[in-house]
Amino acid sequence: MTILWSADELAIATGGAFPRDRFAASGVAIDSRSLGAGDLFVALQDTRDGHDFVPDALRQGAAGALVSQDAGAGPALLVEDTEDALSRLGAFGRARSAARVAAVTGSVGKSTTKEMLRRIFTGFGATHAAEASFNNHIGVPLTLARLPADAAYAVVEIGMNHPGEIAPLAAIARPHVAIITSIAASHIGLMGSIEAIADEKAEVLRGLLPGGTAVLPRGPHLARLARRAPDGATIISFGTHDLAEARLLDADSDAGGVSVTANILNRIVRLRLAAPGTHMAINAVAALAAAVALGLDAEAAAAALDGFAPLPGRGAQRSLRIGGGTITLLDESYNASGASIRAALDVLALHPGRHIVVLGDMLELGDYADDEHRDLAAPVAAVADLVFACGEKMRLLADDLPPACASHWAPTAADLAPSVRDALRDGDVVLVKGSLGSRMRTIITLLEDAA
């Protein structure tokens, strides 16, 4: 078993003490259901108190528990506050690492770009990145606390809902290169304006190491973002604009993917993604720019990225056999914004067959919510043959659709799911998308079970 954290390192990093026997750890876990033998179990106090699960964690083979309340039994590392101790552990893990680190934030495309970077970097050396969207005040420290000592590269995803969240996470990550994928209206209800969103995303640049690189979208917010970069940082813009240093030259999409031609800092590269859409091609350009900023060869990086396919919930496509027929499922169930729904509709339009659009509410839009949902009526109607919607706000979209675009509405995804399943015919192409809180994964699960 490889030791990730020695007992001395655990004590120094967290400021904690061992009330009984000292222990080392081979990993770090915050969920007793998914920990591995030898892990340090961190008993966080959130919606549920992690201390209640310490006995289960120890029975399942945890090396010990990071606790703020010593139950007097089992291996423990006692600290004042477990969440703060996890942050300290992440900061220590980052500080001791020689890995080249890329940080990714943005309104749309964070996780996809993170996965693209993981694929690229893996072609050049040992690479570490979270297996899920661990991008908040818990997920970022956890990602860095799990950073192996021998990693050559690491990718850290950083997200936000409210002002002030990105800067402390960027300070822990201390990236060599930081990517802002996009600026869009996601979370605008909590942030107040697009400008406020841009300012918060730009806080990731404050964490850049001296001589680091900012990879920024070439668009109306470029100057605003670039102003937050520290003195001496290199700015690389990306997009379709003629002045972008990393420029998408051509994106030839079909239902199976997109063929990309790009100019990455004066090197022409070509690759094929198993993920349709210009938005995927632009994410690839950003990832390649970051790779080159870390000293990798542009053509070799493009070769490593070639064949990339999106994750479940983020554009993954697959065929399902349901009721004697075969459908194509476009799984975009993880999250949604106006920009990402429009991009998903563009991908749907590439597929032959009857187009079925299944949408759940976009959340965290505040006073902008009604208009953001109604504004989708026209692009949905232009692509969809049949629309299913759930949630209070998506009812506004359903009500605004023209009669020719048949629509069905239900209060929740669970209520809607049977109607979607029963309406399917052989050859249908089904897009399922909504914010995480809309629980659109419920519909994906029902369709998978039906298959």
C-alpha cells in the first residue's frame, strides 16, 4: 500500500494531535460509503455530522479518522475544525508537490475542459484530477489532499455560486496556468450581473504562480478578466476571433463528433473529438493552449486529446434499446444554463430522426429566471419535434412554444419521466438537460432501466 500521508505529515499539515496510536494514510475520503482501505476519513459537519459515520469508516478499513470530537475509540487525529483541517491538508498537499498545475473555472465547460486536460496530460506523465466535479470549498482541498507525490501534472476545477468563493480556492491551488472557459449568465441570480460574474471568475488569476499564464476567452470581457492577472503573467486568449492567440479555424461537426483545426500559438493542429459541437471544439482549443503554456508540444497534445468523448451528464451519447426500438440519448443531465442549452440544441440538430427535448429548470437565476427560460422557446421550437418540461420556470417555456411544437409539462422530473418513456419511438433522438437541482438524472435512470 502506497503511503500518501505519513503520521508526521498529517499532524503538521492539519495542526492536529493523535490522542492514541499514530497512523499513516494511503488516501483521503469524506464519504464512508466510498472510502478505500487505508484512507483517512474526514468527519465533516455539514447537512449530516460525519462523526456519526466514523465507526462505519473504521470498520470498512479506514486507517483513522480526522475528527473534532474524540469518541475515545479507534485511530483518530484530533483537530479543532475538520473542514479547516481539510483545507490545510489540501494546501500542504499542493505545497509539497512538484506537479505542473492547471486550474479551470468558467460559467460553462469547466468539467469538460478539466477532463480534456486530464487526457492531454496523461499522455505526458502521471496526472491527477478529481473523478467528479469537486470544485467547491470541500472539493478543491480534497482534490489537492489526494495529490500523489509523484504526479507530474494536476488539474483543479474551481466553481462558485456566490462572490468571494474563488479567491481562497485559487490561493490553495496555486496554478501555473489558469483557464477561464466562458462568462455567461449561470448563477446570475446570486451574482447580480454578468460583470460581477466575470469579476468573480477572474479571481482565479490571483492564485497564479509568478510567471504563470492566464488562458482567457476572447470576447467582450477579455480586458476585464486580464486586468486581474498578476504582473508578469502571460495572457493567451482563445476563441474564433482573428486576434486570438489560440484560434479555432474550423469545426466540422456531425452527429458523431467534431473535426477540429486550430492555430495554437502559431502551430496548426488537427484532431477529432467524439463529441459534437463548436462549443466542444472551443473547449479543446482552451485546453491545448494551456498545455502549450506548460511547455508541451502542440501537435503531441492534440494527438493525446484526439478521440476525446464527454462524460455522462455532460454530453455523452449512447444508443438504448427500448420497447423494441432504438433511441439515441444525449445525456446533458448534470447542469444547464441558457448558453449550454443552446449548444446542446445545436448538437441535437445534427442527428437525423425525431427530436425530443426534455428540459428541467435552470436554477440560481434570480430575477432573470423568467426571461432566461422564455428566451429558450424560439431555439427549442426550431429544433424540437416534441418537448417535455418540468419545473416552475420551464412551464413558462412550454407555454410560449408554438402549437406545432407539441409539449408536455410536469412539476418534477420524477413526474415527467414515465411520459417521456412512453412517448419514445424507434429512431428518436432524446436530449435531457437541466440544472443539477432539477434532478434530470431521474429521467436518465428511468430510460436506462427501461433499456
